Amino acid sequence: YEENNWFVSLGGVAQFKTKTNYTIENNTVVVNDPDNYILEYNKPIIPLYHKRIVLPTNATIDDVSWNIISHTVNASPQILKPDEHYPEENFTGVYPEQVIWNDTKQLLDGRQVLLLTIASLQYDGDQVTVIDDVNISVSYQAPVDILSFHINNISRTEKEFVIKIKTDRSQMVNLTIRLESLESNGTSEDINRTIQISGVHDETIRKNLTEGLWRAVVAVKSDDGEKAGPRSVVFTIEEKEHRPTQKLPMDYRKISGPGLVGEEIRNPFETVKYTIRNASSVFEYWNNIEYLRIEKSSNSVQRTFVIGDARLETFGNVSEQRKELICPKGMLWTRLYNGVTEERFLGYGAELEQIMNEVLDKMQEEIANLRERIETGDIDIDYQI
């Protein structure tokens, strides 16, 4: 799925990034899909990107900062020629003088909109600086906030919406998710919940949906009328995969021992294995792309998922939920224990959280796929994950 929102750390820092997509044509830098332009006679035409963040009611902005990654190339500027009423002049100097502008506007309900405008190019004669990436951090405080919003795949059609909400005191919070089908003649539905929250809370909502393109929009409102959101995620319910009726033969091995039972089946492309001992079980699946391990006991579930160069481990029981991601971008560790959230990371926190959710989503997809294959007999083992 595609994320159209941002993540907020427990300290109240929203982090997100922009990226300039461009090509060089006829010695001119051409920026793809800008939101707007700076148009000034006798100056280069500057493509702009806009970022808009809706901050919660009564939010106090402490700081807006950014880190710019850029490089310089030789390219001719595309000058906006004046009309007959304005003199033509040669372009010299640096233009524009700055590449980022930020402003805030107040909405009628007390929320603030932070507007950021990023110039993708900056000219100095025949040299142009291309603003490749901008990492932006917004530090603020708010009485109620949505820290993150993402989706887990339970099955092909069933989705789990996970909303992390933070309040600065114990209060009732009304949560609304609007599910909108983006197909022609699509439908929409609102899901409403009222929750007592003190501190940080993860709310999960599951829903079966039809195939096609969807958008989920979430917003919250406290009992004092303070609002946060909206946040949105666009995602797709894929059509059911039609597997061929003929499948590769699988080598079969039965596993047994004192208090131990299990099975292993494999072909040249994939292996499935499980063992059960007393009240605990271990399920493993691997192919040439990914590895999945699910270890269950009477009171906890631990999962390990490796795909590409990313490794994700999750652990859960009645009182604790823990996740750890290790990838080339760094490490992210999160823990929710008795309602208290902890977080540690090495690297860029918002980017790592997005990678973690993407890997988690792929793991949920694989679990849902394996569950369906076991239920239909495509994987013929006596075990349910």
C-alpha cells in the first residue's frame, strides 16, 4: 500500500521527506510532476513541491528544521521571457535565494496547517543545484495526536487498521475511520469508536473489503473538542490469485521423537516445516526470497521475517508487544508494555518506521497467503498458522 501520512515520535516530532524526480533534456533540467512554479520575468522557471501537515487543535510548534541533500550540474536555465510591456534583462546571480519556505494557518476548529514549499532547483548562472532530498522535522506539543496510522494484512481481503493515539491526560476520545472505495460507483463507510485513553494507545480495527482501490481516512476528537487528523492511507485489495491445478511434487518427511511431532515438505523452490512439543510449536517457511519463522507458546507468539536485506522480529503476549527491525538504513526497536511505549533507533526514525511497517505488511501478506494455501491443501500439512 501507499502511505499518505507521516509518523510522529513520542516526543512530538513529525518527520518526513521529499524527493525531486527529474531528467536532463537538451541541457535543461526537467522536474517531473511539480505542484507549482515560481514565475518571474527574466528569471529561471523554478518547479515547486508543497507539503501540508494538519497539526492537532491547540498544538504548539517548537521548531521546524530540515536537512538538504543536493548536487550541482551544468545546465541551461529555462528563462521566463517578459512580454512587450516589460524590459528583457540577462539573468545573473543566485535564484531563488532560498529553497524552503514554511508558514502556518489557523483553521476554524483550532487546528493548524503547516505549509512547506520546497524549490527543487536553485540556479547560479549556468550551474544548477538540484535539491535531491529534504528531510524535514517538525517539533510540536499537542493535547491529543495521532502518532501513526498503518495497515496490516490479515488475509487477502481482511485488513487491520492500526492507529497509535497519544493524549496528555486521561480522557475519552472519539475515533472515526472512513473507508472510501476509489473505484467507479464506489461506496464509503464510517467506523466509529469511543475509547478511554491516558498516554499512548494502539487501537486496531479489522474489516473485510471487496477487491479494488481504497482509501482509509482517520481522525480523532477528544471529549473537550480537541481534534487530530485527518491521516489517510491508499491501498489495494488484490484480485484472488488463480493457482494452476497442477503443482510440483513435494518431498515429505515426518518428524517424531519423545514428546515431539512434526512434518517437513519441500520442493526445489520452497520448504515448509513445523514441529510441536508439548504446548509449544515452531513453524518455518523459506524460499529463495524470504524466510518466515513463527514460534508459539501457551502465552506468547514470536515471529521472525527476513526479506531482501531486512530482518523483522516481533513478540507479543497479553501485556507486551515488541518489534525490532534491522536493515541497511539502521535499527528500530519498539515496545508497548502495559500501555507504556518505548522506542529506540539508529538512523532516520521516520524512514525506519516506514520500512518497518512495509516489512510488517509483507510478513502479514505471506502469513495470509500460507494460511490460505494450507486451508486449500496446496500445502498439505496438518498444522494451522
